[in-house]
Amino acid sequence: MNLVHNMRTRILLKLSGLFLQQPNPAAVLEKLAHQLKKLSSSHQFGIVIGGGNFFRGDQQGKQYQLTPSYGHTIGMLATVMNALILEDLLTKAGIMIAHFCALSIPTIGQPLDMNALHKALMHHDVILFSGGTGNPFFTTDTTAFVRALQIDAQEVWKATMVDGIYTKDPQVHADAQYLDTVSYAYALEHDLRIFDTTAYVLGKTHAMPARVFNSTTPDALVRAAQDPTFGSRIQ
């Protein structure tokens, strides 16, 4: 289905659960809302948020000695909790929200139906996606690329806690080198850990450009919209 863009650039914004673990998260979300409203005439956002601030299936699941599928399902539920936080506070800020949940929780979010999604893109400023892909063993990185393709996004933006893509984790390795532009093939070959392997394969297969930047930079979304050199690019 070809989803009409109404002349706005459509972006899939991937937020880590750690985005809500910053000091004073209410103020963090107030700044996010301000940026979304500032860009609302030129951009439309779909948002996928992780759940790592509550529960990570591949970490806490192992600590509890859970069957992996149970651990991952709990992790998907954690993304629903974060999406509800976003939905409430962004709505209070005057932003029109449509919330689609990949898990069957009809009192929380709409089932992900392409006709309903098409209508939501026509009438809402921001589309929230929660519940991951609805299946265990897939990360929210992969979810971000799946949803980007479903909404016909022009680009995936991953807002992280680092400035972009590095050859190694810059918080661990002092000799990590910053990379302003990489190919998906390079990212796969060198096992760069910005996205998971499945997300990289989806991006490469469908030629979906991605941008990685620091969410704590003042007006990070506005910077990303106005400055093509802001952050690192994967293409």
C-alpha cells in the first residue's frame, strides 16, 4: 500500500528505553514534545521505543532463568509501558497520537492493521508502536525498520546516548573512532553494534537510510531535520 505523505517527510524515530531513564524524565519528554511540535509542519514521526529501563528479555530473563520466549514477551510488555508514558505526556502537550500495539491488548493500543494505520497517518501527528514485532526473539531495532517500511518512512533515526557510530563502544574503548557514514555491508562485516543484524539486513535489502545521533544534544531532532551532517549515517 502506498501511504500518502501529505508533503511531510516521514521519519521512524527509534528511542531506547534508556531515553526515559535520564534524570528528570518529565523534562526530557517535555523537550521531545516541543521538538515534535516544532517539526510538525515539515515532518511526521512514527516512534518505536524500547523497554530496557524496565526489563530486557535477554538479560533479566536469564537472571530469572526464564524460558527465552517468556523473557522476550515480558520485554515487549515493557515497551508497552514506555509507550503509554509517551502517549500520555505527548497528548497533554497537545500532540495528536495514534497508538498501535503488536500484542493483543485492545484497551491499550489498536491492532496493527494497514487500513487503520493508513487512516492514522492521515489524521495524527505521531504514530506510536509498542509491543515490538509481537514475536519473541526480535529486538526493537528490528521493529523500527519493520515499522519504517510499513509507514513508508524516508529514514530511520536512532536517538542514542552517543554522538553517532563508532568502530567500538566509545564508552568502553578510548581508541574508538567516529564514523560519519557507513554502508550496511560495512556495518554487518565489522559487527557494529548500533543495530542488530536483522535490522541491518532489512535496511540493506530495502535501501532504508538510517541516522544515529545523541538524543541529549539540545534540539537533537531539529538538528537532525535541518543538518544532514548531524550524527552518523548508514546507507
